[in-house]
Amino acid sequence: MEIYRNGVDYKMKTDGYTYISNRIKEFYPGQEGLYYASILPWRLGGKDPLDAVEIWESEKGCPHWLYVTYGFTDLYPDDEDSEDDDDNTTDNGNENCNENDTMDTENDSDDSDNPVSGFGFELTFRLKRGNEDTPPIWPMNLLQNLARYVFSTGNTFDSGHYLNANGPIALETDTQLTCLGFLTDPELGTINTVNGSMIFLEAIGITEDELNSMMCWNGENFLNELLKYVPYGISDLSRSSLMSRPEFRYAWEQGVARDGSSTSLLYLSELTASLDTNKGYLQLGAGHIDQIVTLLRARIGKDRPFALQCNDTVVCFECAQQPAIDTDNDAIILSLAQENLDEICMLLKPHVGTYLMKTMPLTIEVVPTYIRDQDGAVVQTIE
């Protein structure tokens, strides 16, 4: 990410900028944030979707850096909005990956009568502070790449959503934090601006087994429980999984039994589906298999529908008395009885291969998942 530090010019901006900046200053009076602006932003043909990332020092919870984005919401007066409508696209992903999965949940609400500013959110990220005098740069790259994903695909984040980064959220570290959960920032919350309402949405570093557990429950409930052990959702690269703590696991088990899973739609970077003479064919990436199996058990096992989507390809799973494969509005519909669900979950492995089901005419091919950096180079292959 090409950046420069600018502590003056941004203060002259109006509208969206002012509302975001003033909100942060309510909690950090007397402090000036470090403002890093993109040299050539997306709206002017650059590669960085975000206009800027601002960084603040916080002592709350534990000493940490607070990163706040500028660019997901409308930042400019109405007469400048037209400049933001460029149809640029670029690779999506986090700092080291452009093949992420995100999710949609059943508790997403439709607030069409309440106008929102831009995508309706700005991201925050809280990183535990060490002995360093200046904030690390890598979280800014992470936030810019999350923005590339949103701007490229149109898929947005909301409180309770998650994303599998398919690798450490900080490159070249051995951190167990390889995923992100999204929750309304417990400090900054929600505000109304002259351009509409917006939330400060915190990206919280979580482990892979925490992600798998989160998928089986309600995303917001899981992350709110996590805040009891991780104040303010501060990402600590040395943190181990909370699933190994008996008290946390017990709260999770109780929540799953009570609420079930709220994950109704999983966005994938790899998905092919077809139907030929009542015989179905699916192609899935090896890096997604564990998540898919987890969600099939949590959703279909509780008689709740579940869907996979990649661009225009949609595969819907539903519980049924008898197995069936059909199409509806270009979507592949897989109706699963209990024995079909059991077979899929036992049969599928996160390894390349062709898996033929015996209880219904469905073939599932697992292909490699390629993890790419922000320049498109393959850095890891899951096969």
C-alpha cells in the first residue's frame, strides 16, 4: 500500500470525514491520530480503495493501536459523489490472500427506510501494542485488502460476519489468528452523518477453530462472549484459541444448543455446480471443505436451509424426507435426507480428489485452493 502521513490536510475535509474524526475524538480527547492517506486512491484510478487509515493510541483493555478506515462510507459532498463511481476492480483478499470466504446471516436486517452512508460501515482494527514507538504497517495493508474484496465483489460485512484469511493475518508470523470476525466496535458504535447512518465495524483476529465454532452458533453472540476474555476485541498475535478454555467452551456449547447456527449463506472463491439428467456435480476448493461440513451439520441437521455462492453460481441445501437434485432460478437445489447429510459429512475430506456419493446421484470434486498475495502470486496451495 502506498501511503504518506498527513496530519493537516484531512482536517480541512468536510461531511463524512468530520463525523468520523469527531466520533473518535469523543473517546480520545487531546490526542491527534496518525493519518495515513493513499497517494492515489481508488476513485482516481489507484489500487487502494480506502482514502486513508487513521491510527490512535489506546490504553483501554490493554495498551493497543486503534486503526480506523476512511472510505467505505460517503466522505465527500454530494457534488463530488460522481467521482467515486469508477468501475475499477482488483484482486480481493487479506494481506496474503485473495480467495476468502465470507458469510451472510439470518439476522441481517433491512433498514431501507433509514439511508446509510456508502456501504454503511467503516472498519476498525485493534492491535495489542508492544514496545514499538510507531504502529505496525501491516494492519493498514490488511484493511486495504478487505476493502478490495468489498469494492470488487460488492459483498459487504456486517456485525456477526466472519472471513477466513487462509493464513496468518500478519504475514511472516506464526500467529494462530488466521481468521476475522466482525462486530460493531464496542467503543465507537453507530453514528448518523450528514450522508446517512454508519457503524464502526471491528475486524477481530480469531483462530480457525474459533471460526468453525462461531459458524455453528450466532456470530454476534459468539463474538460478544469472546469480548469477555478479549477486551475490546484487541487482536493479540500471541493469543491461543479460546476453545481450549473450559469455561468458554461451555458457554459456546450452551449457546449452540439454545440458538443453533445463524449462518445461512457462505461466499466462496471456488464453486462450480451442474445438473445433467438428474445427476449432480459440485466442484469445491480443498480450503473450504472443513467449513462446509461444519455448516451442513449445524444447518441441515437442525432443518435449516444453507447455501453456497460464488459469483453467479448458487447451490442451496435443504432438509427433506427424500433426496432430490433440482434447479430453481439457475440455482442448484440439493434436498438431503438424514442419511445423505451423514454421508456427505463423512465422505468429504479437505484433500484433492473425486468423491462419489452412494445414497444420491451426486459427485463432488475437490480441487486445490490457491492462496495468493496482494500481487496475485501463489504463496500457498491447499490440496
